[in-house]
Amino acid sequence: MMRKAYTIFLLLVLHCTLSGQNLQDSIFKLNEVVVKAYFTPQPLFKSPSSAFIINNSLIKEQTGNSLVPAMNIVPGVRMEERSPGSYRLSIRGSLLRSPFGVRNVKIYMDEFPLTDASGNTYLNFLDVNGIAGVEVLKGPDGSLFGANSGGVVLFNLFDIQAENPNNSADISSGSNGLIHEYVAFKKYEKKYQLKISQGYQRLDGYRVNSSLTRNFLQAEQRWNYSPKNEVRALLLYSDYGYETPGGLTLAQMESDPTSARPATPTLPGAVEQHASVRNQIFSAGVLHEARFNDQLRHVISVFGSHVNFGNIAIANIESTTNDNMGFRTYFEQSGKKKTHFNWQWDVGMEAQQTLAKISNYGNVKGLRDTLQAANRLNVGQYFFFSRFHAEIYNRLTLEAAISLNNYQYKFGPLQSTAALITRKFNPQLMPKLALSYSISNNISARASVSRGFSPPTIDEIRSSNNIVNTELQPENGWNYETGIRLQNTNNRFWLDALVFDYRLQDAIVRRLNDNNTEYFVNVGGTKQIGFESTLSAWIIEPRNIGLIHGLQLHNSFTLSKFTFSNYWQSINDYSGNKLTGVPEKVIVTAISITFPAGIYLFVQHNYTARIPLNDVNSVFSDDYNLVQIKAGWRIKTATNYNLEFYFGVDNLLNETYCLGNDLNAVGGRYYNPSPLRNFFSGMKIMF
């Protein structure tokens, strides 16, 4: 029934959009969507890659307290939040190996990697208000960004056209003890831009033992000190902590979804053990761009971070210190602009090193007990890349790229002065070939083939069972996809649809011991066949007359036919089973409406099908419908001060659901219940 309703609805939208007005004659013109990830900006319509742009407007329309709803509007992307601050991000099934955080996905902020040499990314430290836009490149894309088998995410900092150049202060509060404050001071001039922002967020949490506190500071600078030279700098500091309530069984969730994990005959509960995470991160980077002439430019950046990470788990207490450093550089040569042939050639390298010290102690009611294990792990990776991009007769776009990836780690006891043991993986080539052809000004078709490669991270090599796993192999695979894009002349309507076939080998999966410690193993692989589509349409184009001044629709559809292949566990054959943690269907629809006097309404509906919670496929979560609403009033005053008041509801239908499950959990403790219907409100001042 739901599928039929969506089909009818989309057909009506398409009919109204295409036949309700002669769009060729419309005076309304929207800005063309541009991909900036590939160094030289290119129209998304002609791009041969599978990309999705979350612009600043779409981020601002969301709740403002989390990036989760905005990321989940991207087809093929699933961002979860098992408890406040406990994020997981996956692209096309990479959640399989992620107990928390990010795996298989490379993440950058501007030109600076947030993903360290070990493959870890701490998304928790970011404040959503500090992000100007997001670009998501789906499928393995190592041509410019190194080892990944899921995709690449790029957070944009400087987007002066999208951002309001005024200073701003925003404060909101809501259910479950929510308080969120954010202040940004900006200096935007032609040759110099500076933005300093500070944020504070606190949440008591819906469940027992699920509070969150985060302090955040970010500084961004861009200086065009000459017509052809530019310096950019980034400073980030975040100090955050959140409690972890732990997974519940189905009976426990139905009895009291707000409870934390209770004690068992063999293990104490989450409250008794003070289960929580604390992290302090300082990250910095400096970039220089030099344009020698109109055809040649050079970019170099250096970056580093220091991380103090502590995890009070039920079974033990982990204390980790990471020091990360690296650099990235490339040259880009462009041909002279011609009507029949334009090209760019990029060549460069990126190198990173992570020095980690990891200690585990017994947990006695949240206090350290006897030292269980202590290790040093030094991880290094570097890759060379080259990419050629050409546009022929303004119709055919060709992209050919390759990277050579090197990865190794060294390990040994923390207290010992002996030389570390080295584990070095064979260099891996990650090629990509992609084509896009503009059949007309309104229709383009594309196809690509690429190889993914993702080595194990520190948290997988040396997981919470305190054993360094030297047998764990990188996962790799080939991805084939083809798609079509439709747009009308004034960009009022946009449709992007694609199919892909991804075959992953040596897939890394998570296992749990009886004492709740985890470890990771390689399995045969996965067979991932999927369909993704994105629809965006202005049903009523922006105007200054009538009751409705603008009505825009976004819709994304994800169909994931993901199964294991050649997967044996002991004598059990799981080949053909559905991929753990991946819903087969996800449909997200968002409607944005603007009214006179600066009043607006935003509604987003997320339908997620049931999810297999273990490799055996014996337990599935229920499907759910999540509806979120935000309404506001923007007031322009006669002075330099503008105001905005807003109010919102999350989980309007009061659904019982989990926005993140514990996969393959021991004792059936799969479930992390999300809040029932809850509210928030706030105000923003721009000056």
C-alpha cells in the first residue's frame, strides 16, 4: 500500500511539474548544482560520478541539533544514532563492520582529512551549525581520496553565497533536557574571510544513562594575499562526552524502552559500570594554493590532530591517545578553453601517520582496576593519485583515474622498548573509469567502473578483546554502475536514478564474545545490487505573491538487494542471507513551504523497512515511519538585526523504533530505543 501511495504521489508531482507550466518560458531560474569535490567545480548534471549535494538551505531546514536527518535524505546513506552522540555512518552497506563510528568511508573537511591513517573518523565532535554544505560521493572512489570501499564525504566550510555573511547567535531547547547554543562571528571581504564559531550542547537523554555534553570551537580562515595565491587555515577543538545505555532485548524494550542495559548473572549493568565515552580532539590544518597561470595550479596542505579517547565499557575501561599528522599535495594542469575539447589533469599524493597508545583496565563501577593490556600501534598510509578529466563537444565527459595505496601498521607492548612488529600490506591499485553523455540539455546518461579497497582500522586490529589481530585482511571489490539524470531548462525539476552492482571480497564483520568484548574477522564477501533515485521539484516556484511563496519537494528512494556470498561460520552456511544492518527499502520525502511574512514549514518523512539484526537472519527489526516537522518565522527589521523563531516536533507519529541497533548482539540485546514524540524550539539573531 505504501509503495502504491508513493508511486501515485510522485506521478502527480511529475505531472504538475512538467505539464503545469511551460518551463521553457518561465522567468524563474535556479542555480545549477555544482560538484566541488573533484578540485575543479563541475555541473552535477554532467558529472560521471554518483554524487549528492546537501546544500546549506537543506541543512538549516533540519532540526539544527544533529546532522542525522539531513544525511539520511541521501539515497544509499544511513546515519544512525544509537544514543545521543553515538553516531554511525555508512554508505551502501558499510555499517556491516561498524560497531560505532565510520568504516569504509573517507571523510574530509575542506581539503583536510578528518579520517586518520587508521581509518577512524570521529563525527561526534562536529556541530552541525558549523557546516556550510556536504558532498557525498557514493561507491568506491579512491582516485583522489585513497583507501575506501564505501564512498567519500566532504564537508564544505566556505560557501559565502549559501551562508549569511552576518554574525549570528542561536539557542534552542527541547524535550529530554536539550539545550543547544551556537555563536558565529564572521568577517567576509573580497580578499579575506574569517569565521569563528562556538557551540555548546547538552542533552539528558530519553533513556537512563544516555546524557550528552559537547563543547565545540571552530575557526576558519581564507586569505587571497595575491590575485593568484591563497592560504586557508582550519582549527577545531571539541570536548564531548556521552553515556552509553547499552542494548536491550525485545522483552526489555517492550517493558521499559527508557531503561539502560540491566545486569545479568555474569555481567553488571550499564548504570552500575558508568558506561560512557569521553573524547577530546584538537585538529588543525593549513593549505596553500598557487595559480601559476590560467592553466596550472598547485595545492599543498599539512594537517594534524591530537585525540584523547576514553571508553568506559561494561567489560573494561579503554584509554587511547592518538597523534595524527599528514600532508596532501597535487598539481592540476588545464587545457585552454575550447568549444570542442576541455580537459584537466591532476596528479598528487597524500600521506598520513597515526601513533596510538591503547590501554585497557578492569572496570569496577566506573573506576580503573588492574591493567589488562597495553599496546602501541603505529599506522601509516600513503597513496599517489592521478586523474584525467575531459569534456568533448560539451556532450561527452570522460574521467580516468587511478591511485596506488600503501598501508602498514606496527605494534608491540606499550611498556617495552623493543622494536615494534611490522605488518605491511601489498600495494593496492584503485582504478576508476567513468563516462557521462549529455543526450540533450535535459537528459544525461552515465556509467562507471571502480575498485574499492579498505584496510582494517586500529579498532578492528586491536579491538576490545585486547588482542592484536594480525590475520585480518583488507576488504576490496569492484563496483559497476550506470544512471540517468533529467532536468528542465530552468533547473526547477531534477531526477537522478542509478543502478549498481558491487562485489566485495574479504568483507570484515564484527563478532562478540560472551563478555561483550568484540573482535573482527574476514568472511567470503558480499553481493550488493542496488537502485537509488533522487527527485527534487519546485511545485510552486519562489515568488512574492499568493498564500504560498514557494513549495519544494525532495524525495529519495533506496532499494538494497544486499546478500552474503561464500560466507561460512563453523558449519553454518550464511551465503545468500541478507546483509546485516541494511534495510532493503528506504524512502525519504521532504516538503519545504514558504509563506508570506517570512513564515516557513518543513516536513520530512522517513520510511525504513525492517533490518536484519544478525548474520543468521533470525531476527529483524520492525519497519518504521519517522516524521519530523519544523516551522519558523523569519523577521527582517529596519535595523541591522534580523530574528528567527522556530519550533519543531521529532517523531510526530510517536513510533517505537531504533535509529541504531547492536548487530549480532549476544543474548538478544539488539535494541537501542529512540525517543518517542519530542519537541524543540529556539530563536536565532543575525547582526
